[in-house]
Amino acid sequence: MIYVIADRTDCDGIIAHALLKRGLGETKHFPADYPDFHKKLEEVINEPRGIVIIADLDLNPTIRRYTYLFERAKRKHEYLSWFDHHDGSMSQLNGFLSKYCAEITLSKDDCTSKLINEWHSRHDDDYAKWLAGIAQDYDYKNTGTDNYKLAEKIQEVIRSGFDVEKLFSMLAKDDSWQKNGELIDVLEAPRQDLIKRKKSAYKQLEDSLVYVATSPFRVMFGLSNMDLYRSDAPMYLRENDRQREKSGDKIDLYVVFFENEEGSAMIYGNNDEVETVKICNSLGGGGRGNNGGFTFGTKTSNSNYMERIKQVCFIIEQYSQNKYKQK
Ligand SMILES: [Mn+2]
């Protein structure tokens, strides 16, 4: 059996599941998110001996803490294969990963789905190539393309609470889940429901905004419900802040706390001055390029929101002190 542990929260992860199911046939899937990766790995350790494929999950400091699970997985199964494009995996190229994974496929410029597609490529499979292209445009924010528009729709289906296993099974088969870029009813109905919920989610996010100037950086904080998980909320803040930039008030970082049990958070940088991923690393998380995330371990709510803002500001200040001391 081939066991697949891959992200369940975004388009790239879901398409990675779909491509592996399509390409390999006998697969058992464990849709995961950064905060529960270790639980999924533990479940896979308890499965009969097989091959383990891990995809689109950043090897951030928190995941690296579960060395004992990697040890056990390596001993139990034939081998582990790791696909990713996040900084945490890239920086560990010759260290941690090569100790536990017989096969490592990484690239800075290709999304995980694209890496997977090229890895088991049947060059005649145009559908698989097209699917990987959708994930690529989504992950690298090629906004405006037809692929991106379709990716956004898939993303909304994922966020709607639609069964992800059902979703990637549909995507794995053929393109009958869409017609000329429009989703079929069974997917469109939950998506429309999410779109309605999103409106009030954006309003709630707006109402929660807090600005903090931690010299030399200006940071905007927000609290969001899970309808805007993970990139929607910070993307929205970054997009809607263009006006403010024109008036001279520049924001360097957008930080959004999500109301899930693990206390997930995302940080989006607005320029190249701040290395977002380094800040996320200090908070136990990771990321890629200008965007990253981390988790607090417990739920964020109105009652601990301000306290958590202070906590993150402290880390940002530490980061800036180190950064400017070095210069
Ligand atoms: Mn990805």
C-alpha cells in the first residue's frame, strides 16, 4: 500500500492527493494540516508496511520536533518520500530529511503538485498536467489566469467543509467536475454557501484589526474565523491596503490569527525588507517566500487576542534588533 500524507487545506495539497491517486492507484490518504501532521504520521506508522509519501508539508521547527515519529516511520515502512517547496524543507536538504527519507523532491519555484506530476509523469497525461498547472498558478499567485480562477473555486469548495476525500477523488478521475471553468452543481452549491459566509467573515476580520508600530516595522493584526483560512484573510488585508499605501502609511506585515483549536496564524510580508519566514521560524512555524505561518497550540479568541499580539510583536522586535545589529 502507498500512504499519502498531504495538505488538506489548499488547492496545491488537494491536487497533490488527486495526482497521486490518479497516478499510483493503490493509495490510502491522510489529509493533514501543519498542526496535526504528527498525528497523521502516527496513524500511518500503525498501518501495515508500505511506502509513505509526504507532500506539501513544510519541515518547520514544530514538525522537526517529532524526530521519534520519523524514526519509527522509517523502521516500520519500506521508505519515505518527501515532496515540498517550503523553506523549511529546502534548508534541510542535506540534513534531517535525508536521514529519514529515501527520496526527496524539492523545488523553490514549483508547487508540490507540479513536482509530483513530473515525478511520476506519463507525458501523455494532459489532464494531470493541467491539474498541476492550476495548483501552480494558485500557489504562486498568478492571479488573473483562467487556472487561477478555477483554483479559487476549488479553494472555496475546500473551505466550505465539503468532504476533501470526495473532492480529490473527483479531481483524480477526469475533468467532469467542471464545465468551461464552472463547477458542477454538487460542488457549486457548497461553494455558494461559503461565499455567503465569507462576507460576514471579512466584516468580522475588518472589525478586529489592530495596528502596531514596532519600530522599524508597522504591523497589522486581525482575527479571522476559519472561512478565510489560510491565505484568504491575509491576502484580503494585503489587497485592500493598497489605498493606505498611497497615502504614505506603509504596512510591512499582516498577521492573522485563526479561530481553530490549534491557534493557527499566518504572516504575510508586504515588501522584501522583512524576512517573514525567519519570524515564523522563531514562533515554531515556517513558510515560503514572503508568507509564513505558525501555531500557538491553543485556541485564539477575543480574550487572549491582545496578549498574543504582544507576544508576536516581541518576536518581531527581536528579529529587527538582530537584523539591524548585523548591518
Ligand atoms: Mn503548496
